[in-house]
Amino acid sequence: MDNENNKEVGAQKSYSALWFFLLFVFVFFGLRLLLPWLVFMPTATIEAMPRAFNMPFEDVFLTTSDDVRIHGWYVPAPNARGTLLFFHGNAGNISWRLDSIEIFHDLGLSVLIIDYRGYGRSGGRRSVPGVTLDALAAWNWLTEEKGVPADEIVVFGRSLGGAVAMDLMRYVKPRALILESTFSSLPEMVRLDFLAPLMRLLIGDVWNSAEVAATLTVPVLSIHSPDDRTVLFKLGKRLYDAVASEKTFVEIHGSHNEGFQDSWDIYVPALDAFLTKHLGKWKKNNGVRGQVPCGVWGGAPRFWL
């Protein structure tokens, strides 16, 4: 009888171990398959155009190395002191970033902003490795088609766009880099630090920006708000601390999505000072911004990356 009980207990343990293994495999592959749908939140409708801010622009269509057609805008600035390559966050599309484009335009930068694959008028399907190919295509268009020297390009990434910008740094060297409200690595976005290794095991070491930061040789401006509840301030600070090159940290206030607007008197002068240091002075447009106030169109979700 004891032998039979022992066999039954052993069988139950074997079944439990099997079910645990199957559950782990399901979660492991399920999360990896679902990751693009969890991270990327694209919309197709272009809600406004740069002309709404009295900015001339050029519709740009790029082809990536894997033959995906990517859409973007090139917004030239008169007598520009440099060119900004703009990578936006995880939600919406480029038309949700016109207020930010205007800020950089009025600071004397021509701007190229692209929609990642699956966003706006860009083709293809949302993909974690694909956004790096999109970023490389944008860089190549600026340097090859437009003939912009690398040392006149500033790369800017906000939130998820910061991770895209950092991944691009593995392959290119711009004049400078601006990171806003971004994170050290995607697995560390989990609220409890002790769970980060588990997340790294489940989804892989996705967008390890801190690793790239340790290899940087270009000047970096990092901007983040302690009020940010989407990408925690500590993750932005962790990334900043990992930067090996010349660096500046600017603390703003306000939420993840509106911090740059709520901190206008800190944010814009900090950008101008950084750009002046690395690109030289530029005559401002008499302090006049666009004809449309920031954020006049709605529809943006509360969770952006």
C-alpha cells in the first residue's frame, strides 16, 4: 500500500512539474509573440499637418533594408543650425507631435520625424527589431539623400523613442543626443525591481539602453520628471548614470505626456543651451511660436511610451 501511495504522490509531482513547465513555455512564447501588440499603439489617421503651425514641410517616403515603406515629414528651418532626427513614443503617429516639432523648429533645427512601421501612413507591421531598421533608414535618408553631415545631426527620442534612438547609437554617431522621459531597459519597466530579471528572461533583454549608454561618445542631454508615472523617474536617472560620455540632466515637472509643456520655462531654455553649446548660436524667430497652441487636438491616450 505504501508503495502505491508513493507512486501516486510521485505521479502527481510529475504532472505538476509538467503543467508548470507547459505554463512557463506558454507564458514565455506568448509574451514574446504579444510584445509588439503590448508595446506599440499605432493609429492610422493623420490628425493635423505641419502647415497648421505655419511650417513648410516635405512628405518623405523611405524604404528600409527589409523593403518596408516608411512615411515621415521633413520640416526645414530657415538658416538652420542643425537637423533633428525625431523618434516619437509608442502611441498615435507623427501628427501627435507637431507641438514638439514646432519647439525644435523655432530653436533653429530642421526636423525629420518618421512613423514606425504600422503607424500612420507607414507600411509593414509593428515589430521590435523593425523599428531599428526604420531608424537606420531615416538616418541614411538624412545623410545620403539630403547630404546632411553626421556632425550636424542631433538625435532626439521621447519615451519609447528614446529606446529607438539608443538602439540607433549602436550604428551611427551624430553630433549629440537628447533623451526625454525614457527608460534604461524595457524589462525594468516592471514596477518591482526584483521582477526585472524574470521579465528579462520572459521577453529577452529588449531595448537595453543602459548597455548602449556605457559605450556612448557623443554629448547627451537627459530630461525627465519625478512626476512621471508611466516611465518612472528612477529609470531615466538610471540611464543617465550609465552614460559614459559628456552629459547633462534636466529635471522638469509634470506628467509623462505633458511634462515638457508644463515645464516650458525650464524645458525650452535647457534645449537651447544644449544646442547652442554643440551647434552654435541661432537667431530665434522673435520668440514667436506657431499659430496653434500646444495640444489643441485631442484623442491621445493617457499611456504613452
